[in-house]
Amino acid sequence: MTVPASTPDPSPGIPAEDIAALRAAVAGEVFRPGDSGYARECATFNLAVPQRPAVAVGAARPADVQAAVAFASAHGLPAAVLSTGHQSMVPSDGALLITTGRMSDVTLGRDARTAVVRAGARAQQVMDAAAPFGVTPTVGSSPSVGVVGFTLGGGLSPTFGRPFGWAADYVRAIDVVTADGRLRHTTADEEPDLFWALRGSRSNMGVVTALEVELHDVTRLYGGGLFFRGEDTEAVLRAYLRLTATAPEELTSSLALLRLPDVPAVPDVLRGGFMVHVRIAYLGTPAEGAELLLPLRRAAPPVRDTVGDMPLTDFASIHLDPVDPMFFREWTAMLAEFPPEAADVMTALAGPGAEHPVEFVELRHLGGALGRRNGPPSAVGNRDAAFALWIMSMGPPAEGDPQTAYAERVLAGLEPWSTGHTYLNFSSSEPTAARVREGYGPETYARLRAVKAAYDPENLFRLNQNVPPEVTSAAGRGRPASP
């Protein structure tokens, strides 16, 4: 792992003896550009934003995180954190990057009502640990997403969202290393302002080393997918809207308009064409679920129907998210409603007759428990949204970036039904300050800035959807902190 003497200094301005001292202080590993293992350590699931930090610390324990944060502060480096990199959006070039994959254990409480989830744990791992006890965490659609990052961003679950609400609502305690290098244990009673801010602000307030989360009594799931031909888009979308208009809270669903590539990884019957994919997760009996879906199945003949009784550990088969790293970008809008007029716009812009350069446009049904607070107050918003619109483009942008132009056209077309806010976890492009403010709303954003000023006044943790600290000094009052 040593760099040859003839190689330019990979971390300019950082004395070699300081790097050596950092290596001696951590139980994990320390990498600089040029070291064997550096690229692997900094790799992200989303290949759109490669990470090239000046120093990468593979933390194996909370003390390693403390040492890394202290090192970053002492050397004037911004600090970033990486678990899986599904939602990487800001490069860490020239910064200090803390990776958490070595801290991935999951421990269930004595009564199996809670679980302590370490910083690098992934959704499938937590689900597998909980399932034998007849309980489940609130997870998303992908088995490989990091639980901590998913939850700190709010945790909008397309599997358990409507019956349980936001994953952040079920966090009981958070262990976090703040910018001063302290490891803090936060709850609704211990450092409540920080506990409030952590749940919703992602990595703005520090590096979370563990969450204690509440688990739900669920043993099985009626779930899977219904695939329809593109020419049936209008009929299926109308039937889907009728389903969501009266759906019980136990039913969480989404509808995606897909342009599937002609590659071996896609089943033959679906390959290389335009498809409508309705995703179903129902916490009732199979008989009740089948009754709910009968009008949808009658709207058009499914090309493929995988909905049925399933163990919780198979939750990833509902959405069939990619499992290998890939290049992708995302755009999103939160919708207050989705009437037939909106369905007409979506069909015209994203249906089989439209020419568009993205792979899918998805509509997720929200409401139910997502519309109310189910735990201590937090910075999580968007509880007023009835649907979430999600657009994804895979692969690098074509010349002129028609993908972004198309996404903006779809968002503009559906703007009459927008809540005026975005869900920041569904936006993979580098965020502007205006977009971050819009994502939180003025009151929550102002409070987050105040908490940031108390715990990270120098904005050490700024390589994210940044909330800059509020400036409270007389000289700086009214002047935003430097991002």
C-alpha cells in the first residue's frame, strides 16, 4: 500500500507522518490515491458520481470514525460518508471519505421488537435477521441499499410505506459522530434537536454509526408484479387509479412505464419492449389481495403475473431492482393528487406512443401512514403527498443531454398537481441550494440550519444535499454560511 517515491504526492499538503498516525489510530484501513484497494474502497453502486478522495478511511468501529473526523477537521478537509453509494450525488474529490461497510452487524433486541443496525448494514441483511422472529424493518425496494442512508433520508418504502409510514418514524436512538469528533447517543430525550434533525437530513449533521429501529409484526406478504403490454397502458393506468382511490392502508403499490433493454438479464417475454409494471405489496390475506387486484387483472391480460403469497425475505422480487452497480440519474416530484387528467398527460409524455430517452417513469402511491407522524417529530416532510413521480435514466447522458430535457418536460407537464416539494432521496443530480430548500420547506430548513450551526458550525459535512449552518454572529448575521 506504499506509494513509490517517484509518484506525485497523492494527498498534497498532508504530511506522510500524519497519514501514518491515522493508520495507527484506526482498526480499519486507510487509503490514498494510488494505493492498492483505493478504487475498491471508494466504489459506489451509482457509477454516475465517482469518488476520488484525498484520503479514504475504511472504518471498522465508531472510534475509527472519530479519528477520521478529527483528522479531516485538523487538515481542513471536508468529510463525506459512504455506505453503498446508491444515492451518491456529490463527489468527494480532495476530501476525506469515511466508508462504513466494515461496520455491518445487526443485533435484535431481547424481545425481537427492536434491532440495532450498524452503519454498513444493507436491507436484505436486516430483513433476513428479523424474519425468523416474525418481524420486519421498514425497507425499500432494493436488497442492497444501506439501511442507515435510506432511513436518514426519510425512508420512503414502496413495500411497507402505506401501512407503517416513513422508516425514520421508527428510529428509537441514533449513535452519531459529530464534527467535534464526539460520539453521541441521541434519542427523543437525549439531545432531542440533533435527534430531530438527523432523521431527514441524511449526512448533514455527522456520521451515524448505528440506529436502533422498531420492528413490525409481519410474517408474510402478498406481493409481486403484474406486467402488461405497452398498448394497454391507458386501460391499466385507469384501472390502477381506481384501485388506489379505494385501497386500504395495507396495500402499497406503484406503476412503472418501462422501456426494457434487449439483454439476457431481462426475461424473454419482457425483453426489448415497452411494458407497464404494476408492483404490489399487501399485508392482508392472499384471498383479500386477489379480490383487490381483480379489476386490474381484468383491465388487460397480464403478460406476466408474479403476485402471490411470499416470504418477507423475497421482498426484492417485487420491484426487481438492479443488483449490479450501474450509471443512473433520477428526477422526482411529489404530487398532491393524480386525477384522470394527470394520467392523460403521463400517457402522452411517457406512454408507448411517446419518444423518450429514459428507461422508466414511475408513479408510487403514497398516503395512508405516510401522511401522518408515527413517532417523535423529525425533519421528514412530504406527508401531504398522495403520489411520488420518479424518472430514471440509465447510462451516461447522450449528446446534448436529452434525458434531462425530457425529465424536465414531464415534470412541467405534471406541475399542476405538484405539492411544490421534492423528495431529496430520489434526486441523484448534484443539488442546488434552492432545490434543498424546496425539499424541506422554509420552516424545517430554517430549523435544520440552526441545528447545523450548533453541531457543525464550519460545515465539515457539506458533500451532500447540503444544509449550511445558520450564521448567528453579529458580523455574519444575515449572511449564509459558505457551502
